[in-house]
Amino acid sequence: MLEEVIRNRISRQLADTRLRQIIGQEVAGLLAFKPDDMDTIDYCKSVAELLVHDLHLQLCTADGREIPGLTVPQLDDPPDIDTPDLDAIIRRLASGVEYALLSGNLQMVRALGEAIAKRDTGSSMHNPRVTLYATRLAVAMGLNDEAIQALIKGSFLHDIGKIGIPDSILMKEGMLTGEERGIMESHPEMGAQMIGGVKWLQDSLEVVRHHHERYDGSGYPDGLKGEDIPLNARIFMIGDVFDALTSTRPYKRSYSFDSASAMLREREGVHFCPIALRVFLEHGKEWFDELTSVTYHRLQKKLFVAVARHFDIDPRTFAV
């Protein structure tokens, strides 16, 4: 699940002897607590079992089921070893590191994206809702988990470039001047520059950079047209615009589902990809009713379940 650079780093760490030495030294240090009447080898076996058992508990869900995607052997029977099985312990530690890194990264980008969206829209609901719209549209269109993972990360961070937009422009209630509009429209490029050096986020660049392109080529920053616009960006922009239309903002009232849908339909083939838009409108009322009738806490739970499903992790990793 980790990007190749992180996998390679773990491999390099395990290839040398440092982690093995640390664990070996800890086991050796615990020999000071060995009961006088206990055999040394039996004691080391017991220590190894306790280490692995403790790790097993940490990597399991609260109700005792193992976290999806992890393989931590049960310890019903004592391991058939004469000395601590350091290789087995290291493999299990690596699984835990991989899981923790993935969960931590997802939490980080989710929280960052939500903070940016709240600064811009005044609401904590936009980012989770637009991520769910985009994810559900992607599922309905048959995208695989790898593509949806990239879409989720891009949805979380789509407006990260707005960090560089002055509040006087970002929060202005009236019409923007031409100069101000140019500054505002620089945020996709700024966002792409901000995350461009982060390998784990490379696949999210399609959404971050291109979510303001338009199907007829009149969008920004690159004026891409039609299917030259990455599919994830074409999917995301529908949910993003629809949620903006159906939400109250400091500078606008909210539109009903029917009104917003009619506005999207008018822009088919101009702003929006016709195929993606038709799929969205086919399911949109169901998604709209579900995602706009819940509290923030319930919306977050729905988001956590969706993220967990496509990244194959436990949704309780995101518990709030």
C-alpha cells in the first residue's frame, strides 16, 4: 500500500542489522529479569512470544479481529524455535510500520484539506462531502481502487494552493477584479508545486492541478480539452461544482437539487465530461439526499468507511 520510496526505505532498514540489534539487545537486557530456576532458552522464547503477542494486540481491531491487509500469525502454539525469532518479529513490525504510515498520511492530508476548505467556504462539510461525491461517482463509473485512492487524496487536497491566496481576495464578498481573478486562478498551479516533491502524493496531482479545467478547453491552468483532462479531474470537478451550488456561501445562496442539476446539465460538453455528468445525474439525487441530511459527525463516519474500503484499512483508524 505504501509508495515505492517508502517500501524501499523499509527494505533498506531491514537489510542492515540495526533493528535486529535493537531487538536482540532488548531481549538480552531482559535476561537480567530471568528467574533463577528458568532455562535461558525457554526464557528467551517466552520473551519473543510476549513481544509478538503485544504487537499482535496493537495491530488488531478493538473486537479482536485482525486489521484487513495485515497477516499476523496467531500464537496459540509456542513457536518451534530455540532462540527468539527476530526475523518474524521484524516482519511483523514492518507490517505495523506500513499500516501506521498509510493511516497517518491519510489523516494528515484529510485534516489539512478540511482546514483549507473551512478557511475558504466557512464550512467543515465541503471537503468530506465533495470527496464522497467524487468517490461514489468513480465507483459508479467502474474505476479500480488504485485510481480511487488517487482521487481521494486529490479530493482532500484539491484547494491546497489557496494557502497562498491572500485573505483579501479569498474572502472577498464582491466581484473580483481582473488582477484578483488572476491571482485566484493561480491556486491549482501553486497547489501542484506545493505537493510536487512528495512522491506519495504524485497521483493526486491530476486533481489538484486540473480540477478547474473545462471540457471545451476554456479552463485553467493549462487549457486542457476533452479527454486530455485526466479522468479523476473530470470526475472531481462535477462533485466540486455541484456541492458549491447546493451550499450556502458568504457570497451566494444555496440552490435546490433540481436547480443545481439543471445548471450542470446546461454545461454538459462545455464545462463537464458528458459521460461522467450523465452517471452523476443518474445517481445524484440519492447521494444528495444522503450527504446533505446528516450531521458533520455522521458525514465524517461515511467518509472514513469509504476511505477504509478503498485503501484496505480499518475505519476506526480515523475515529473522531
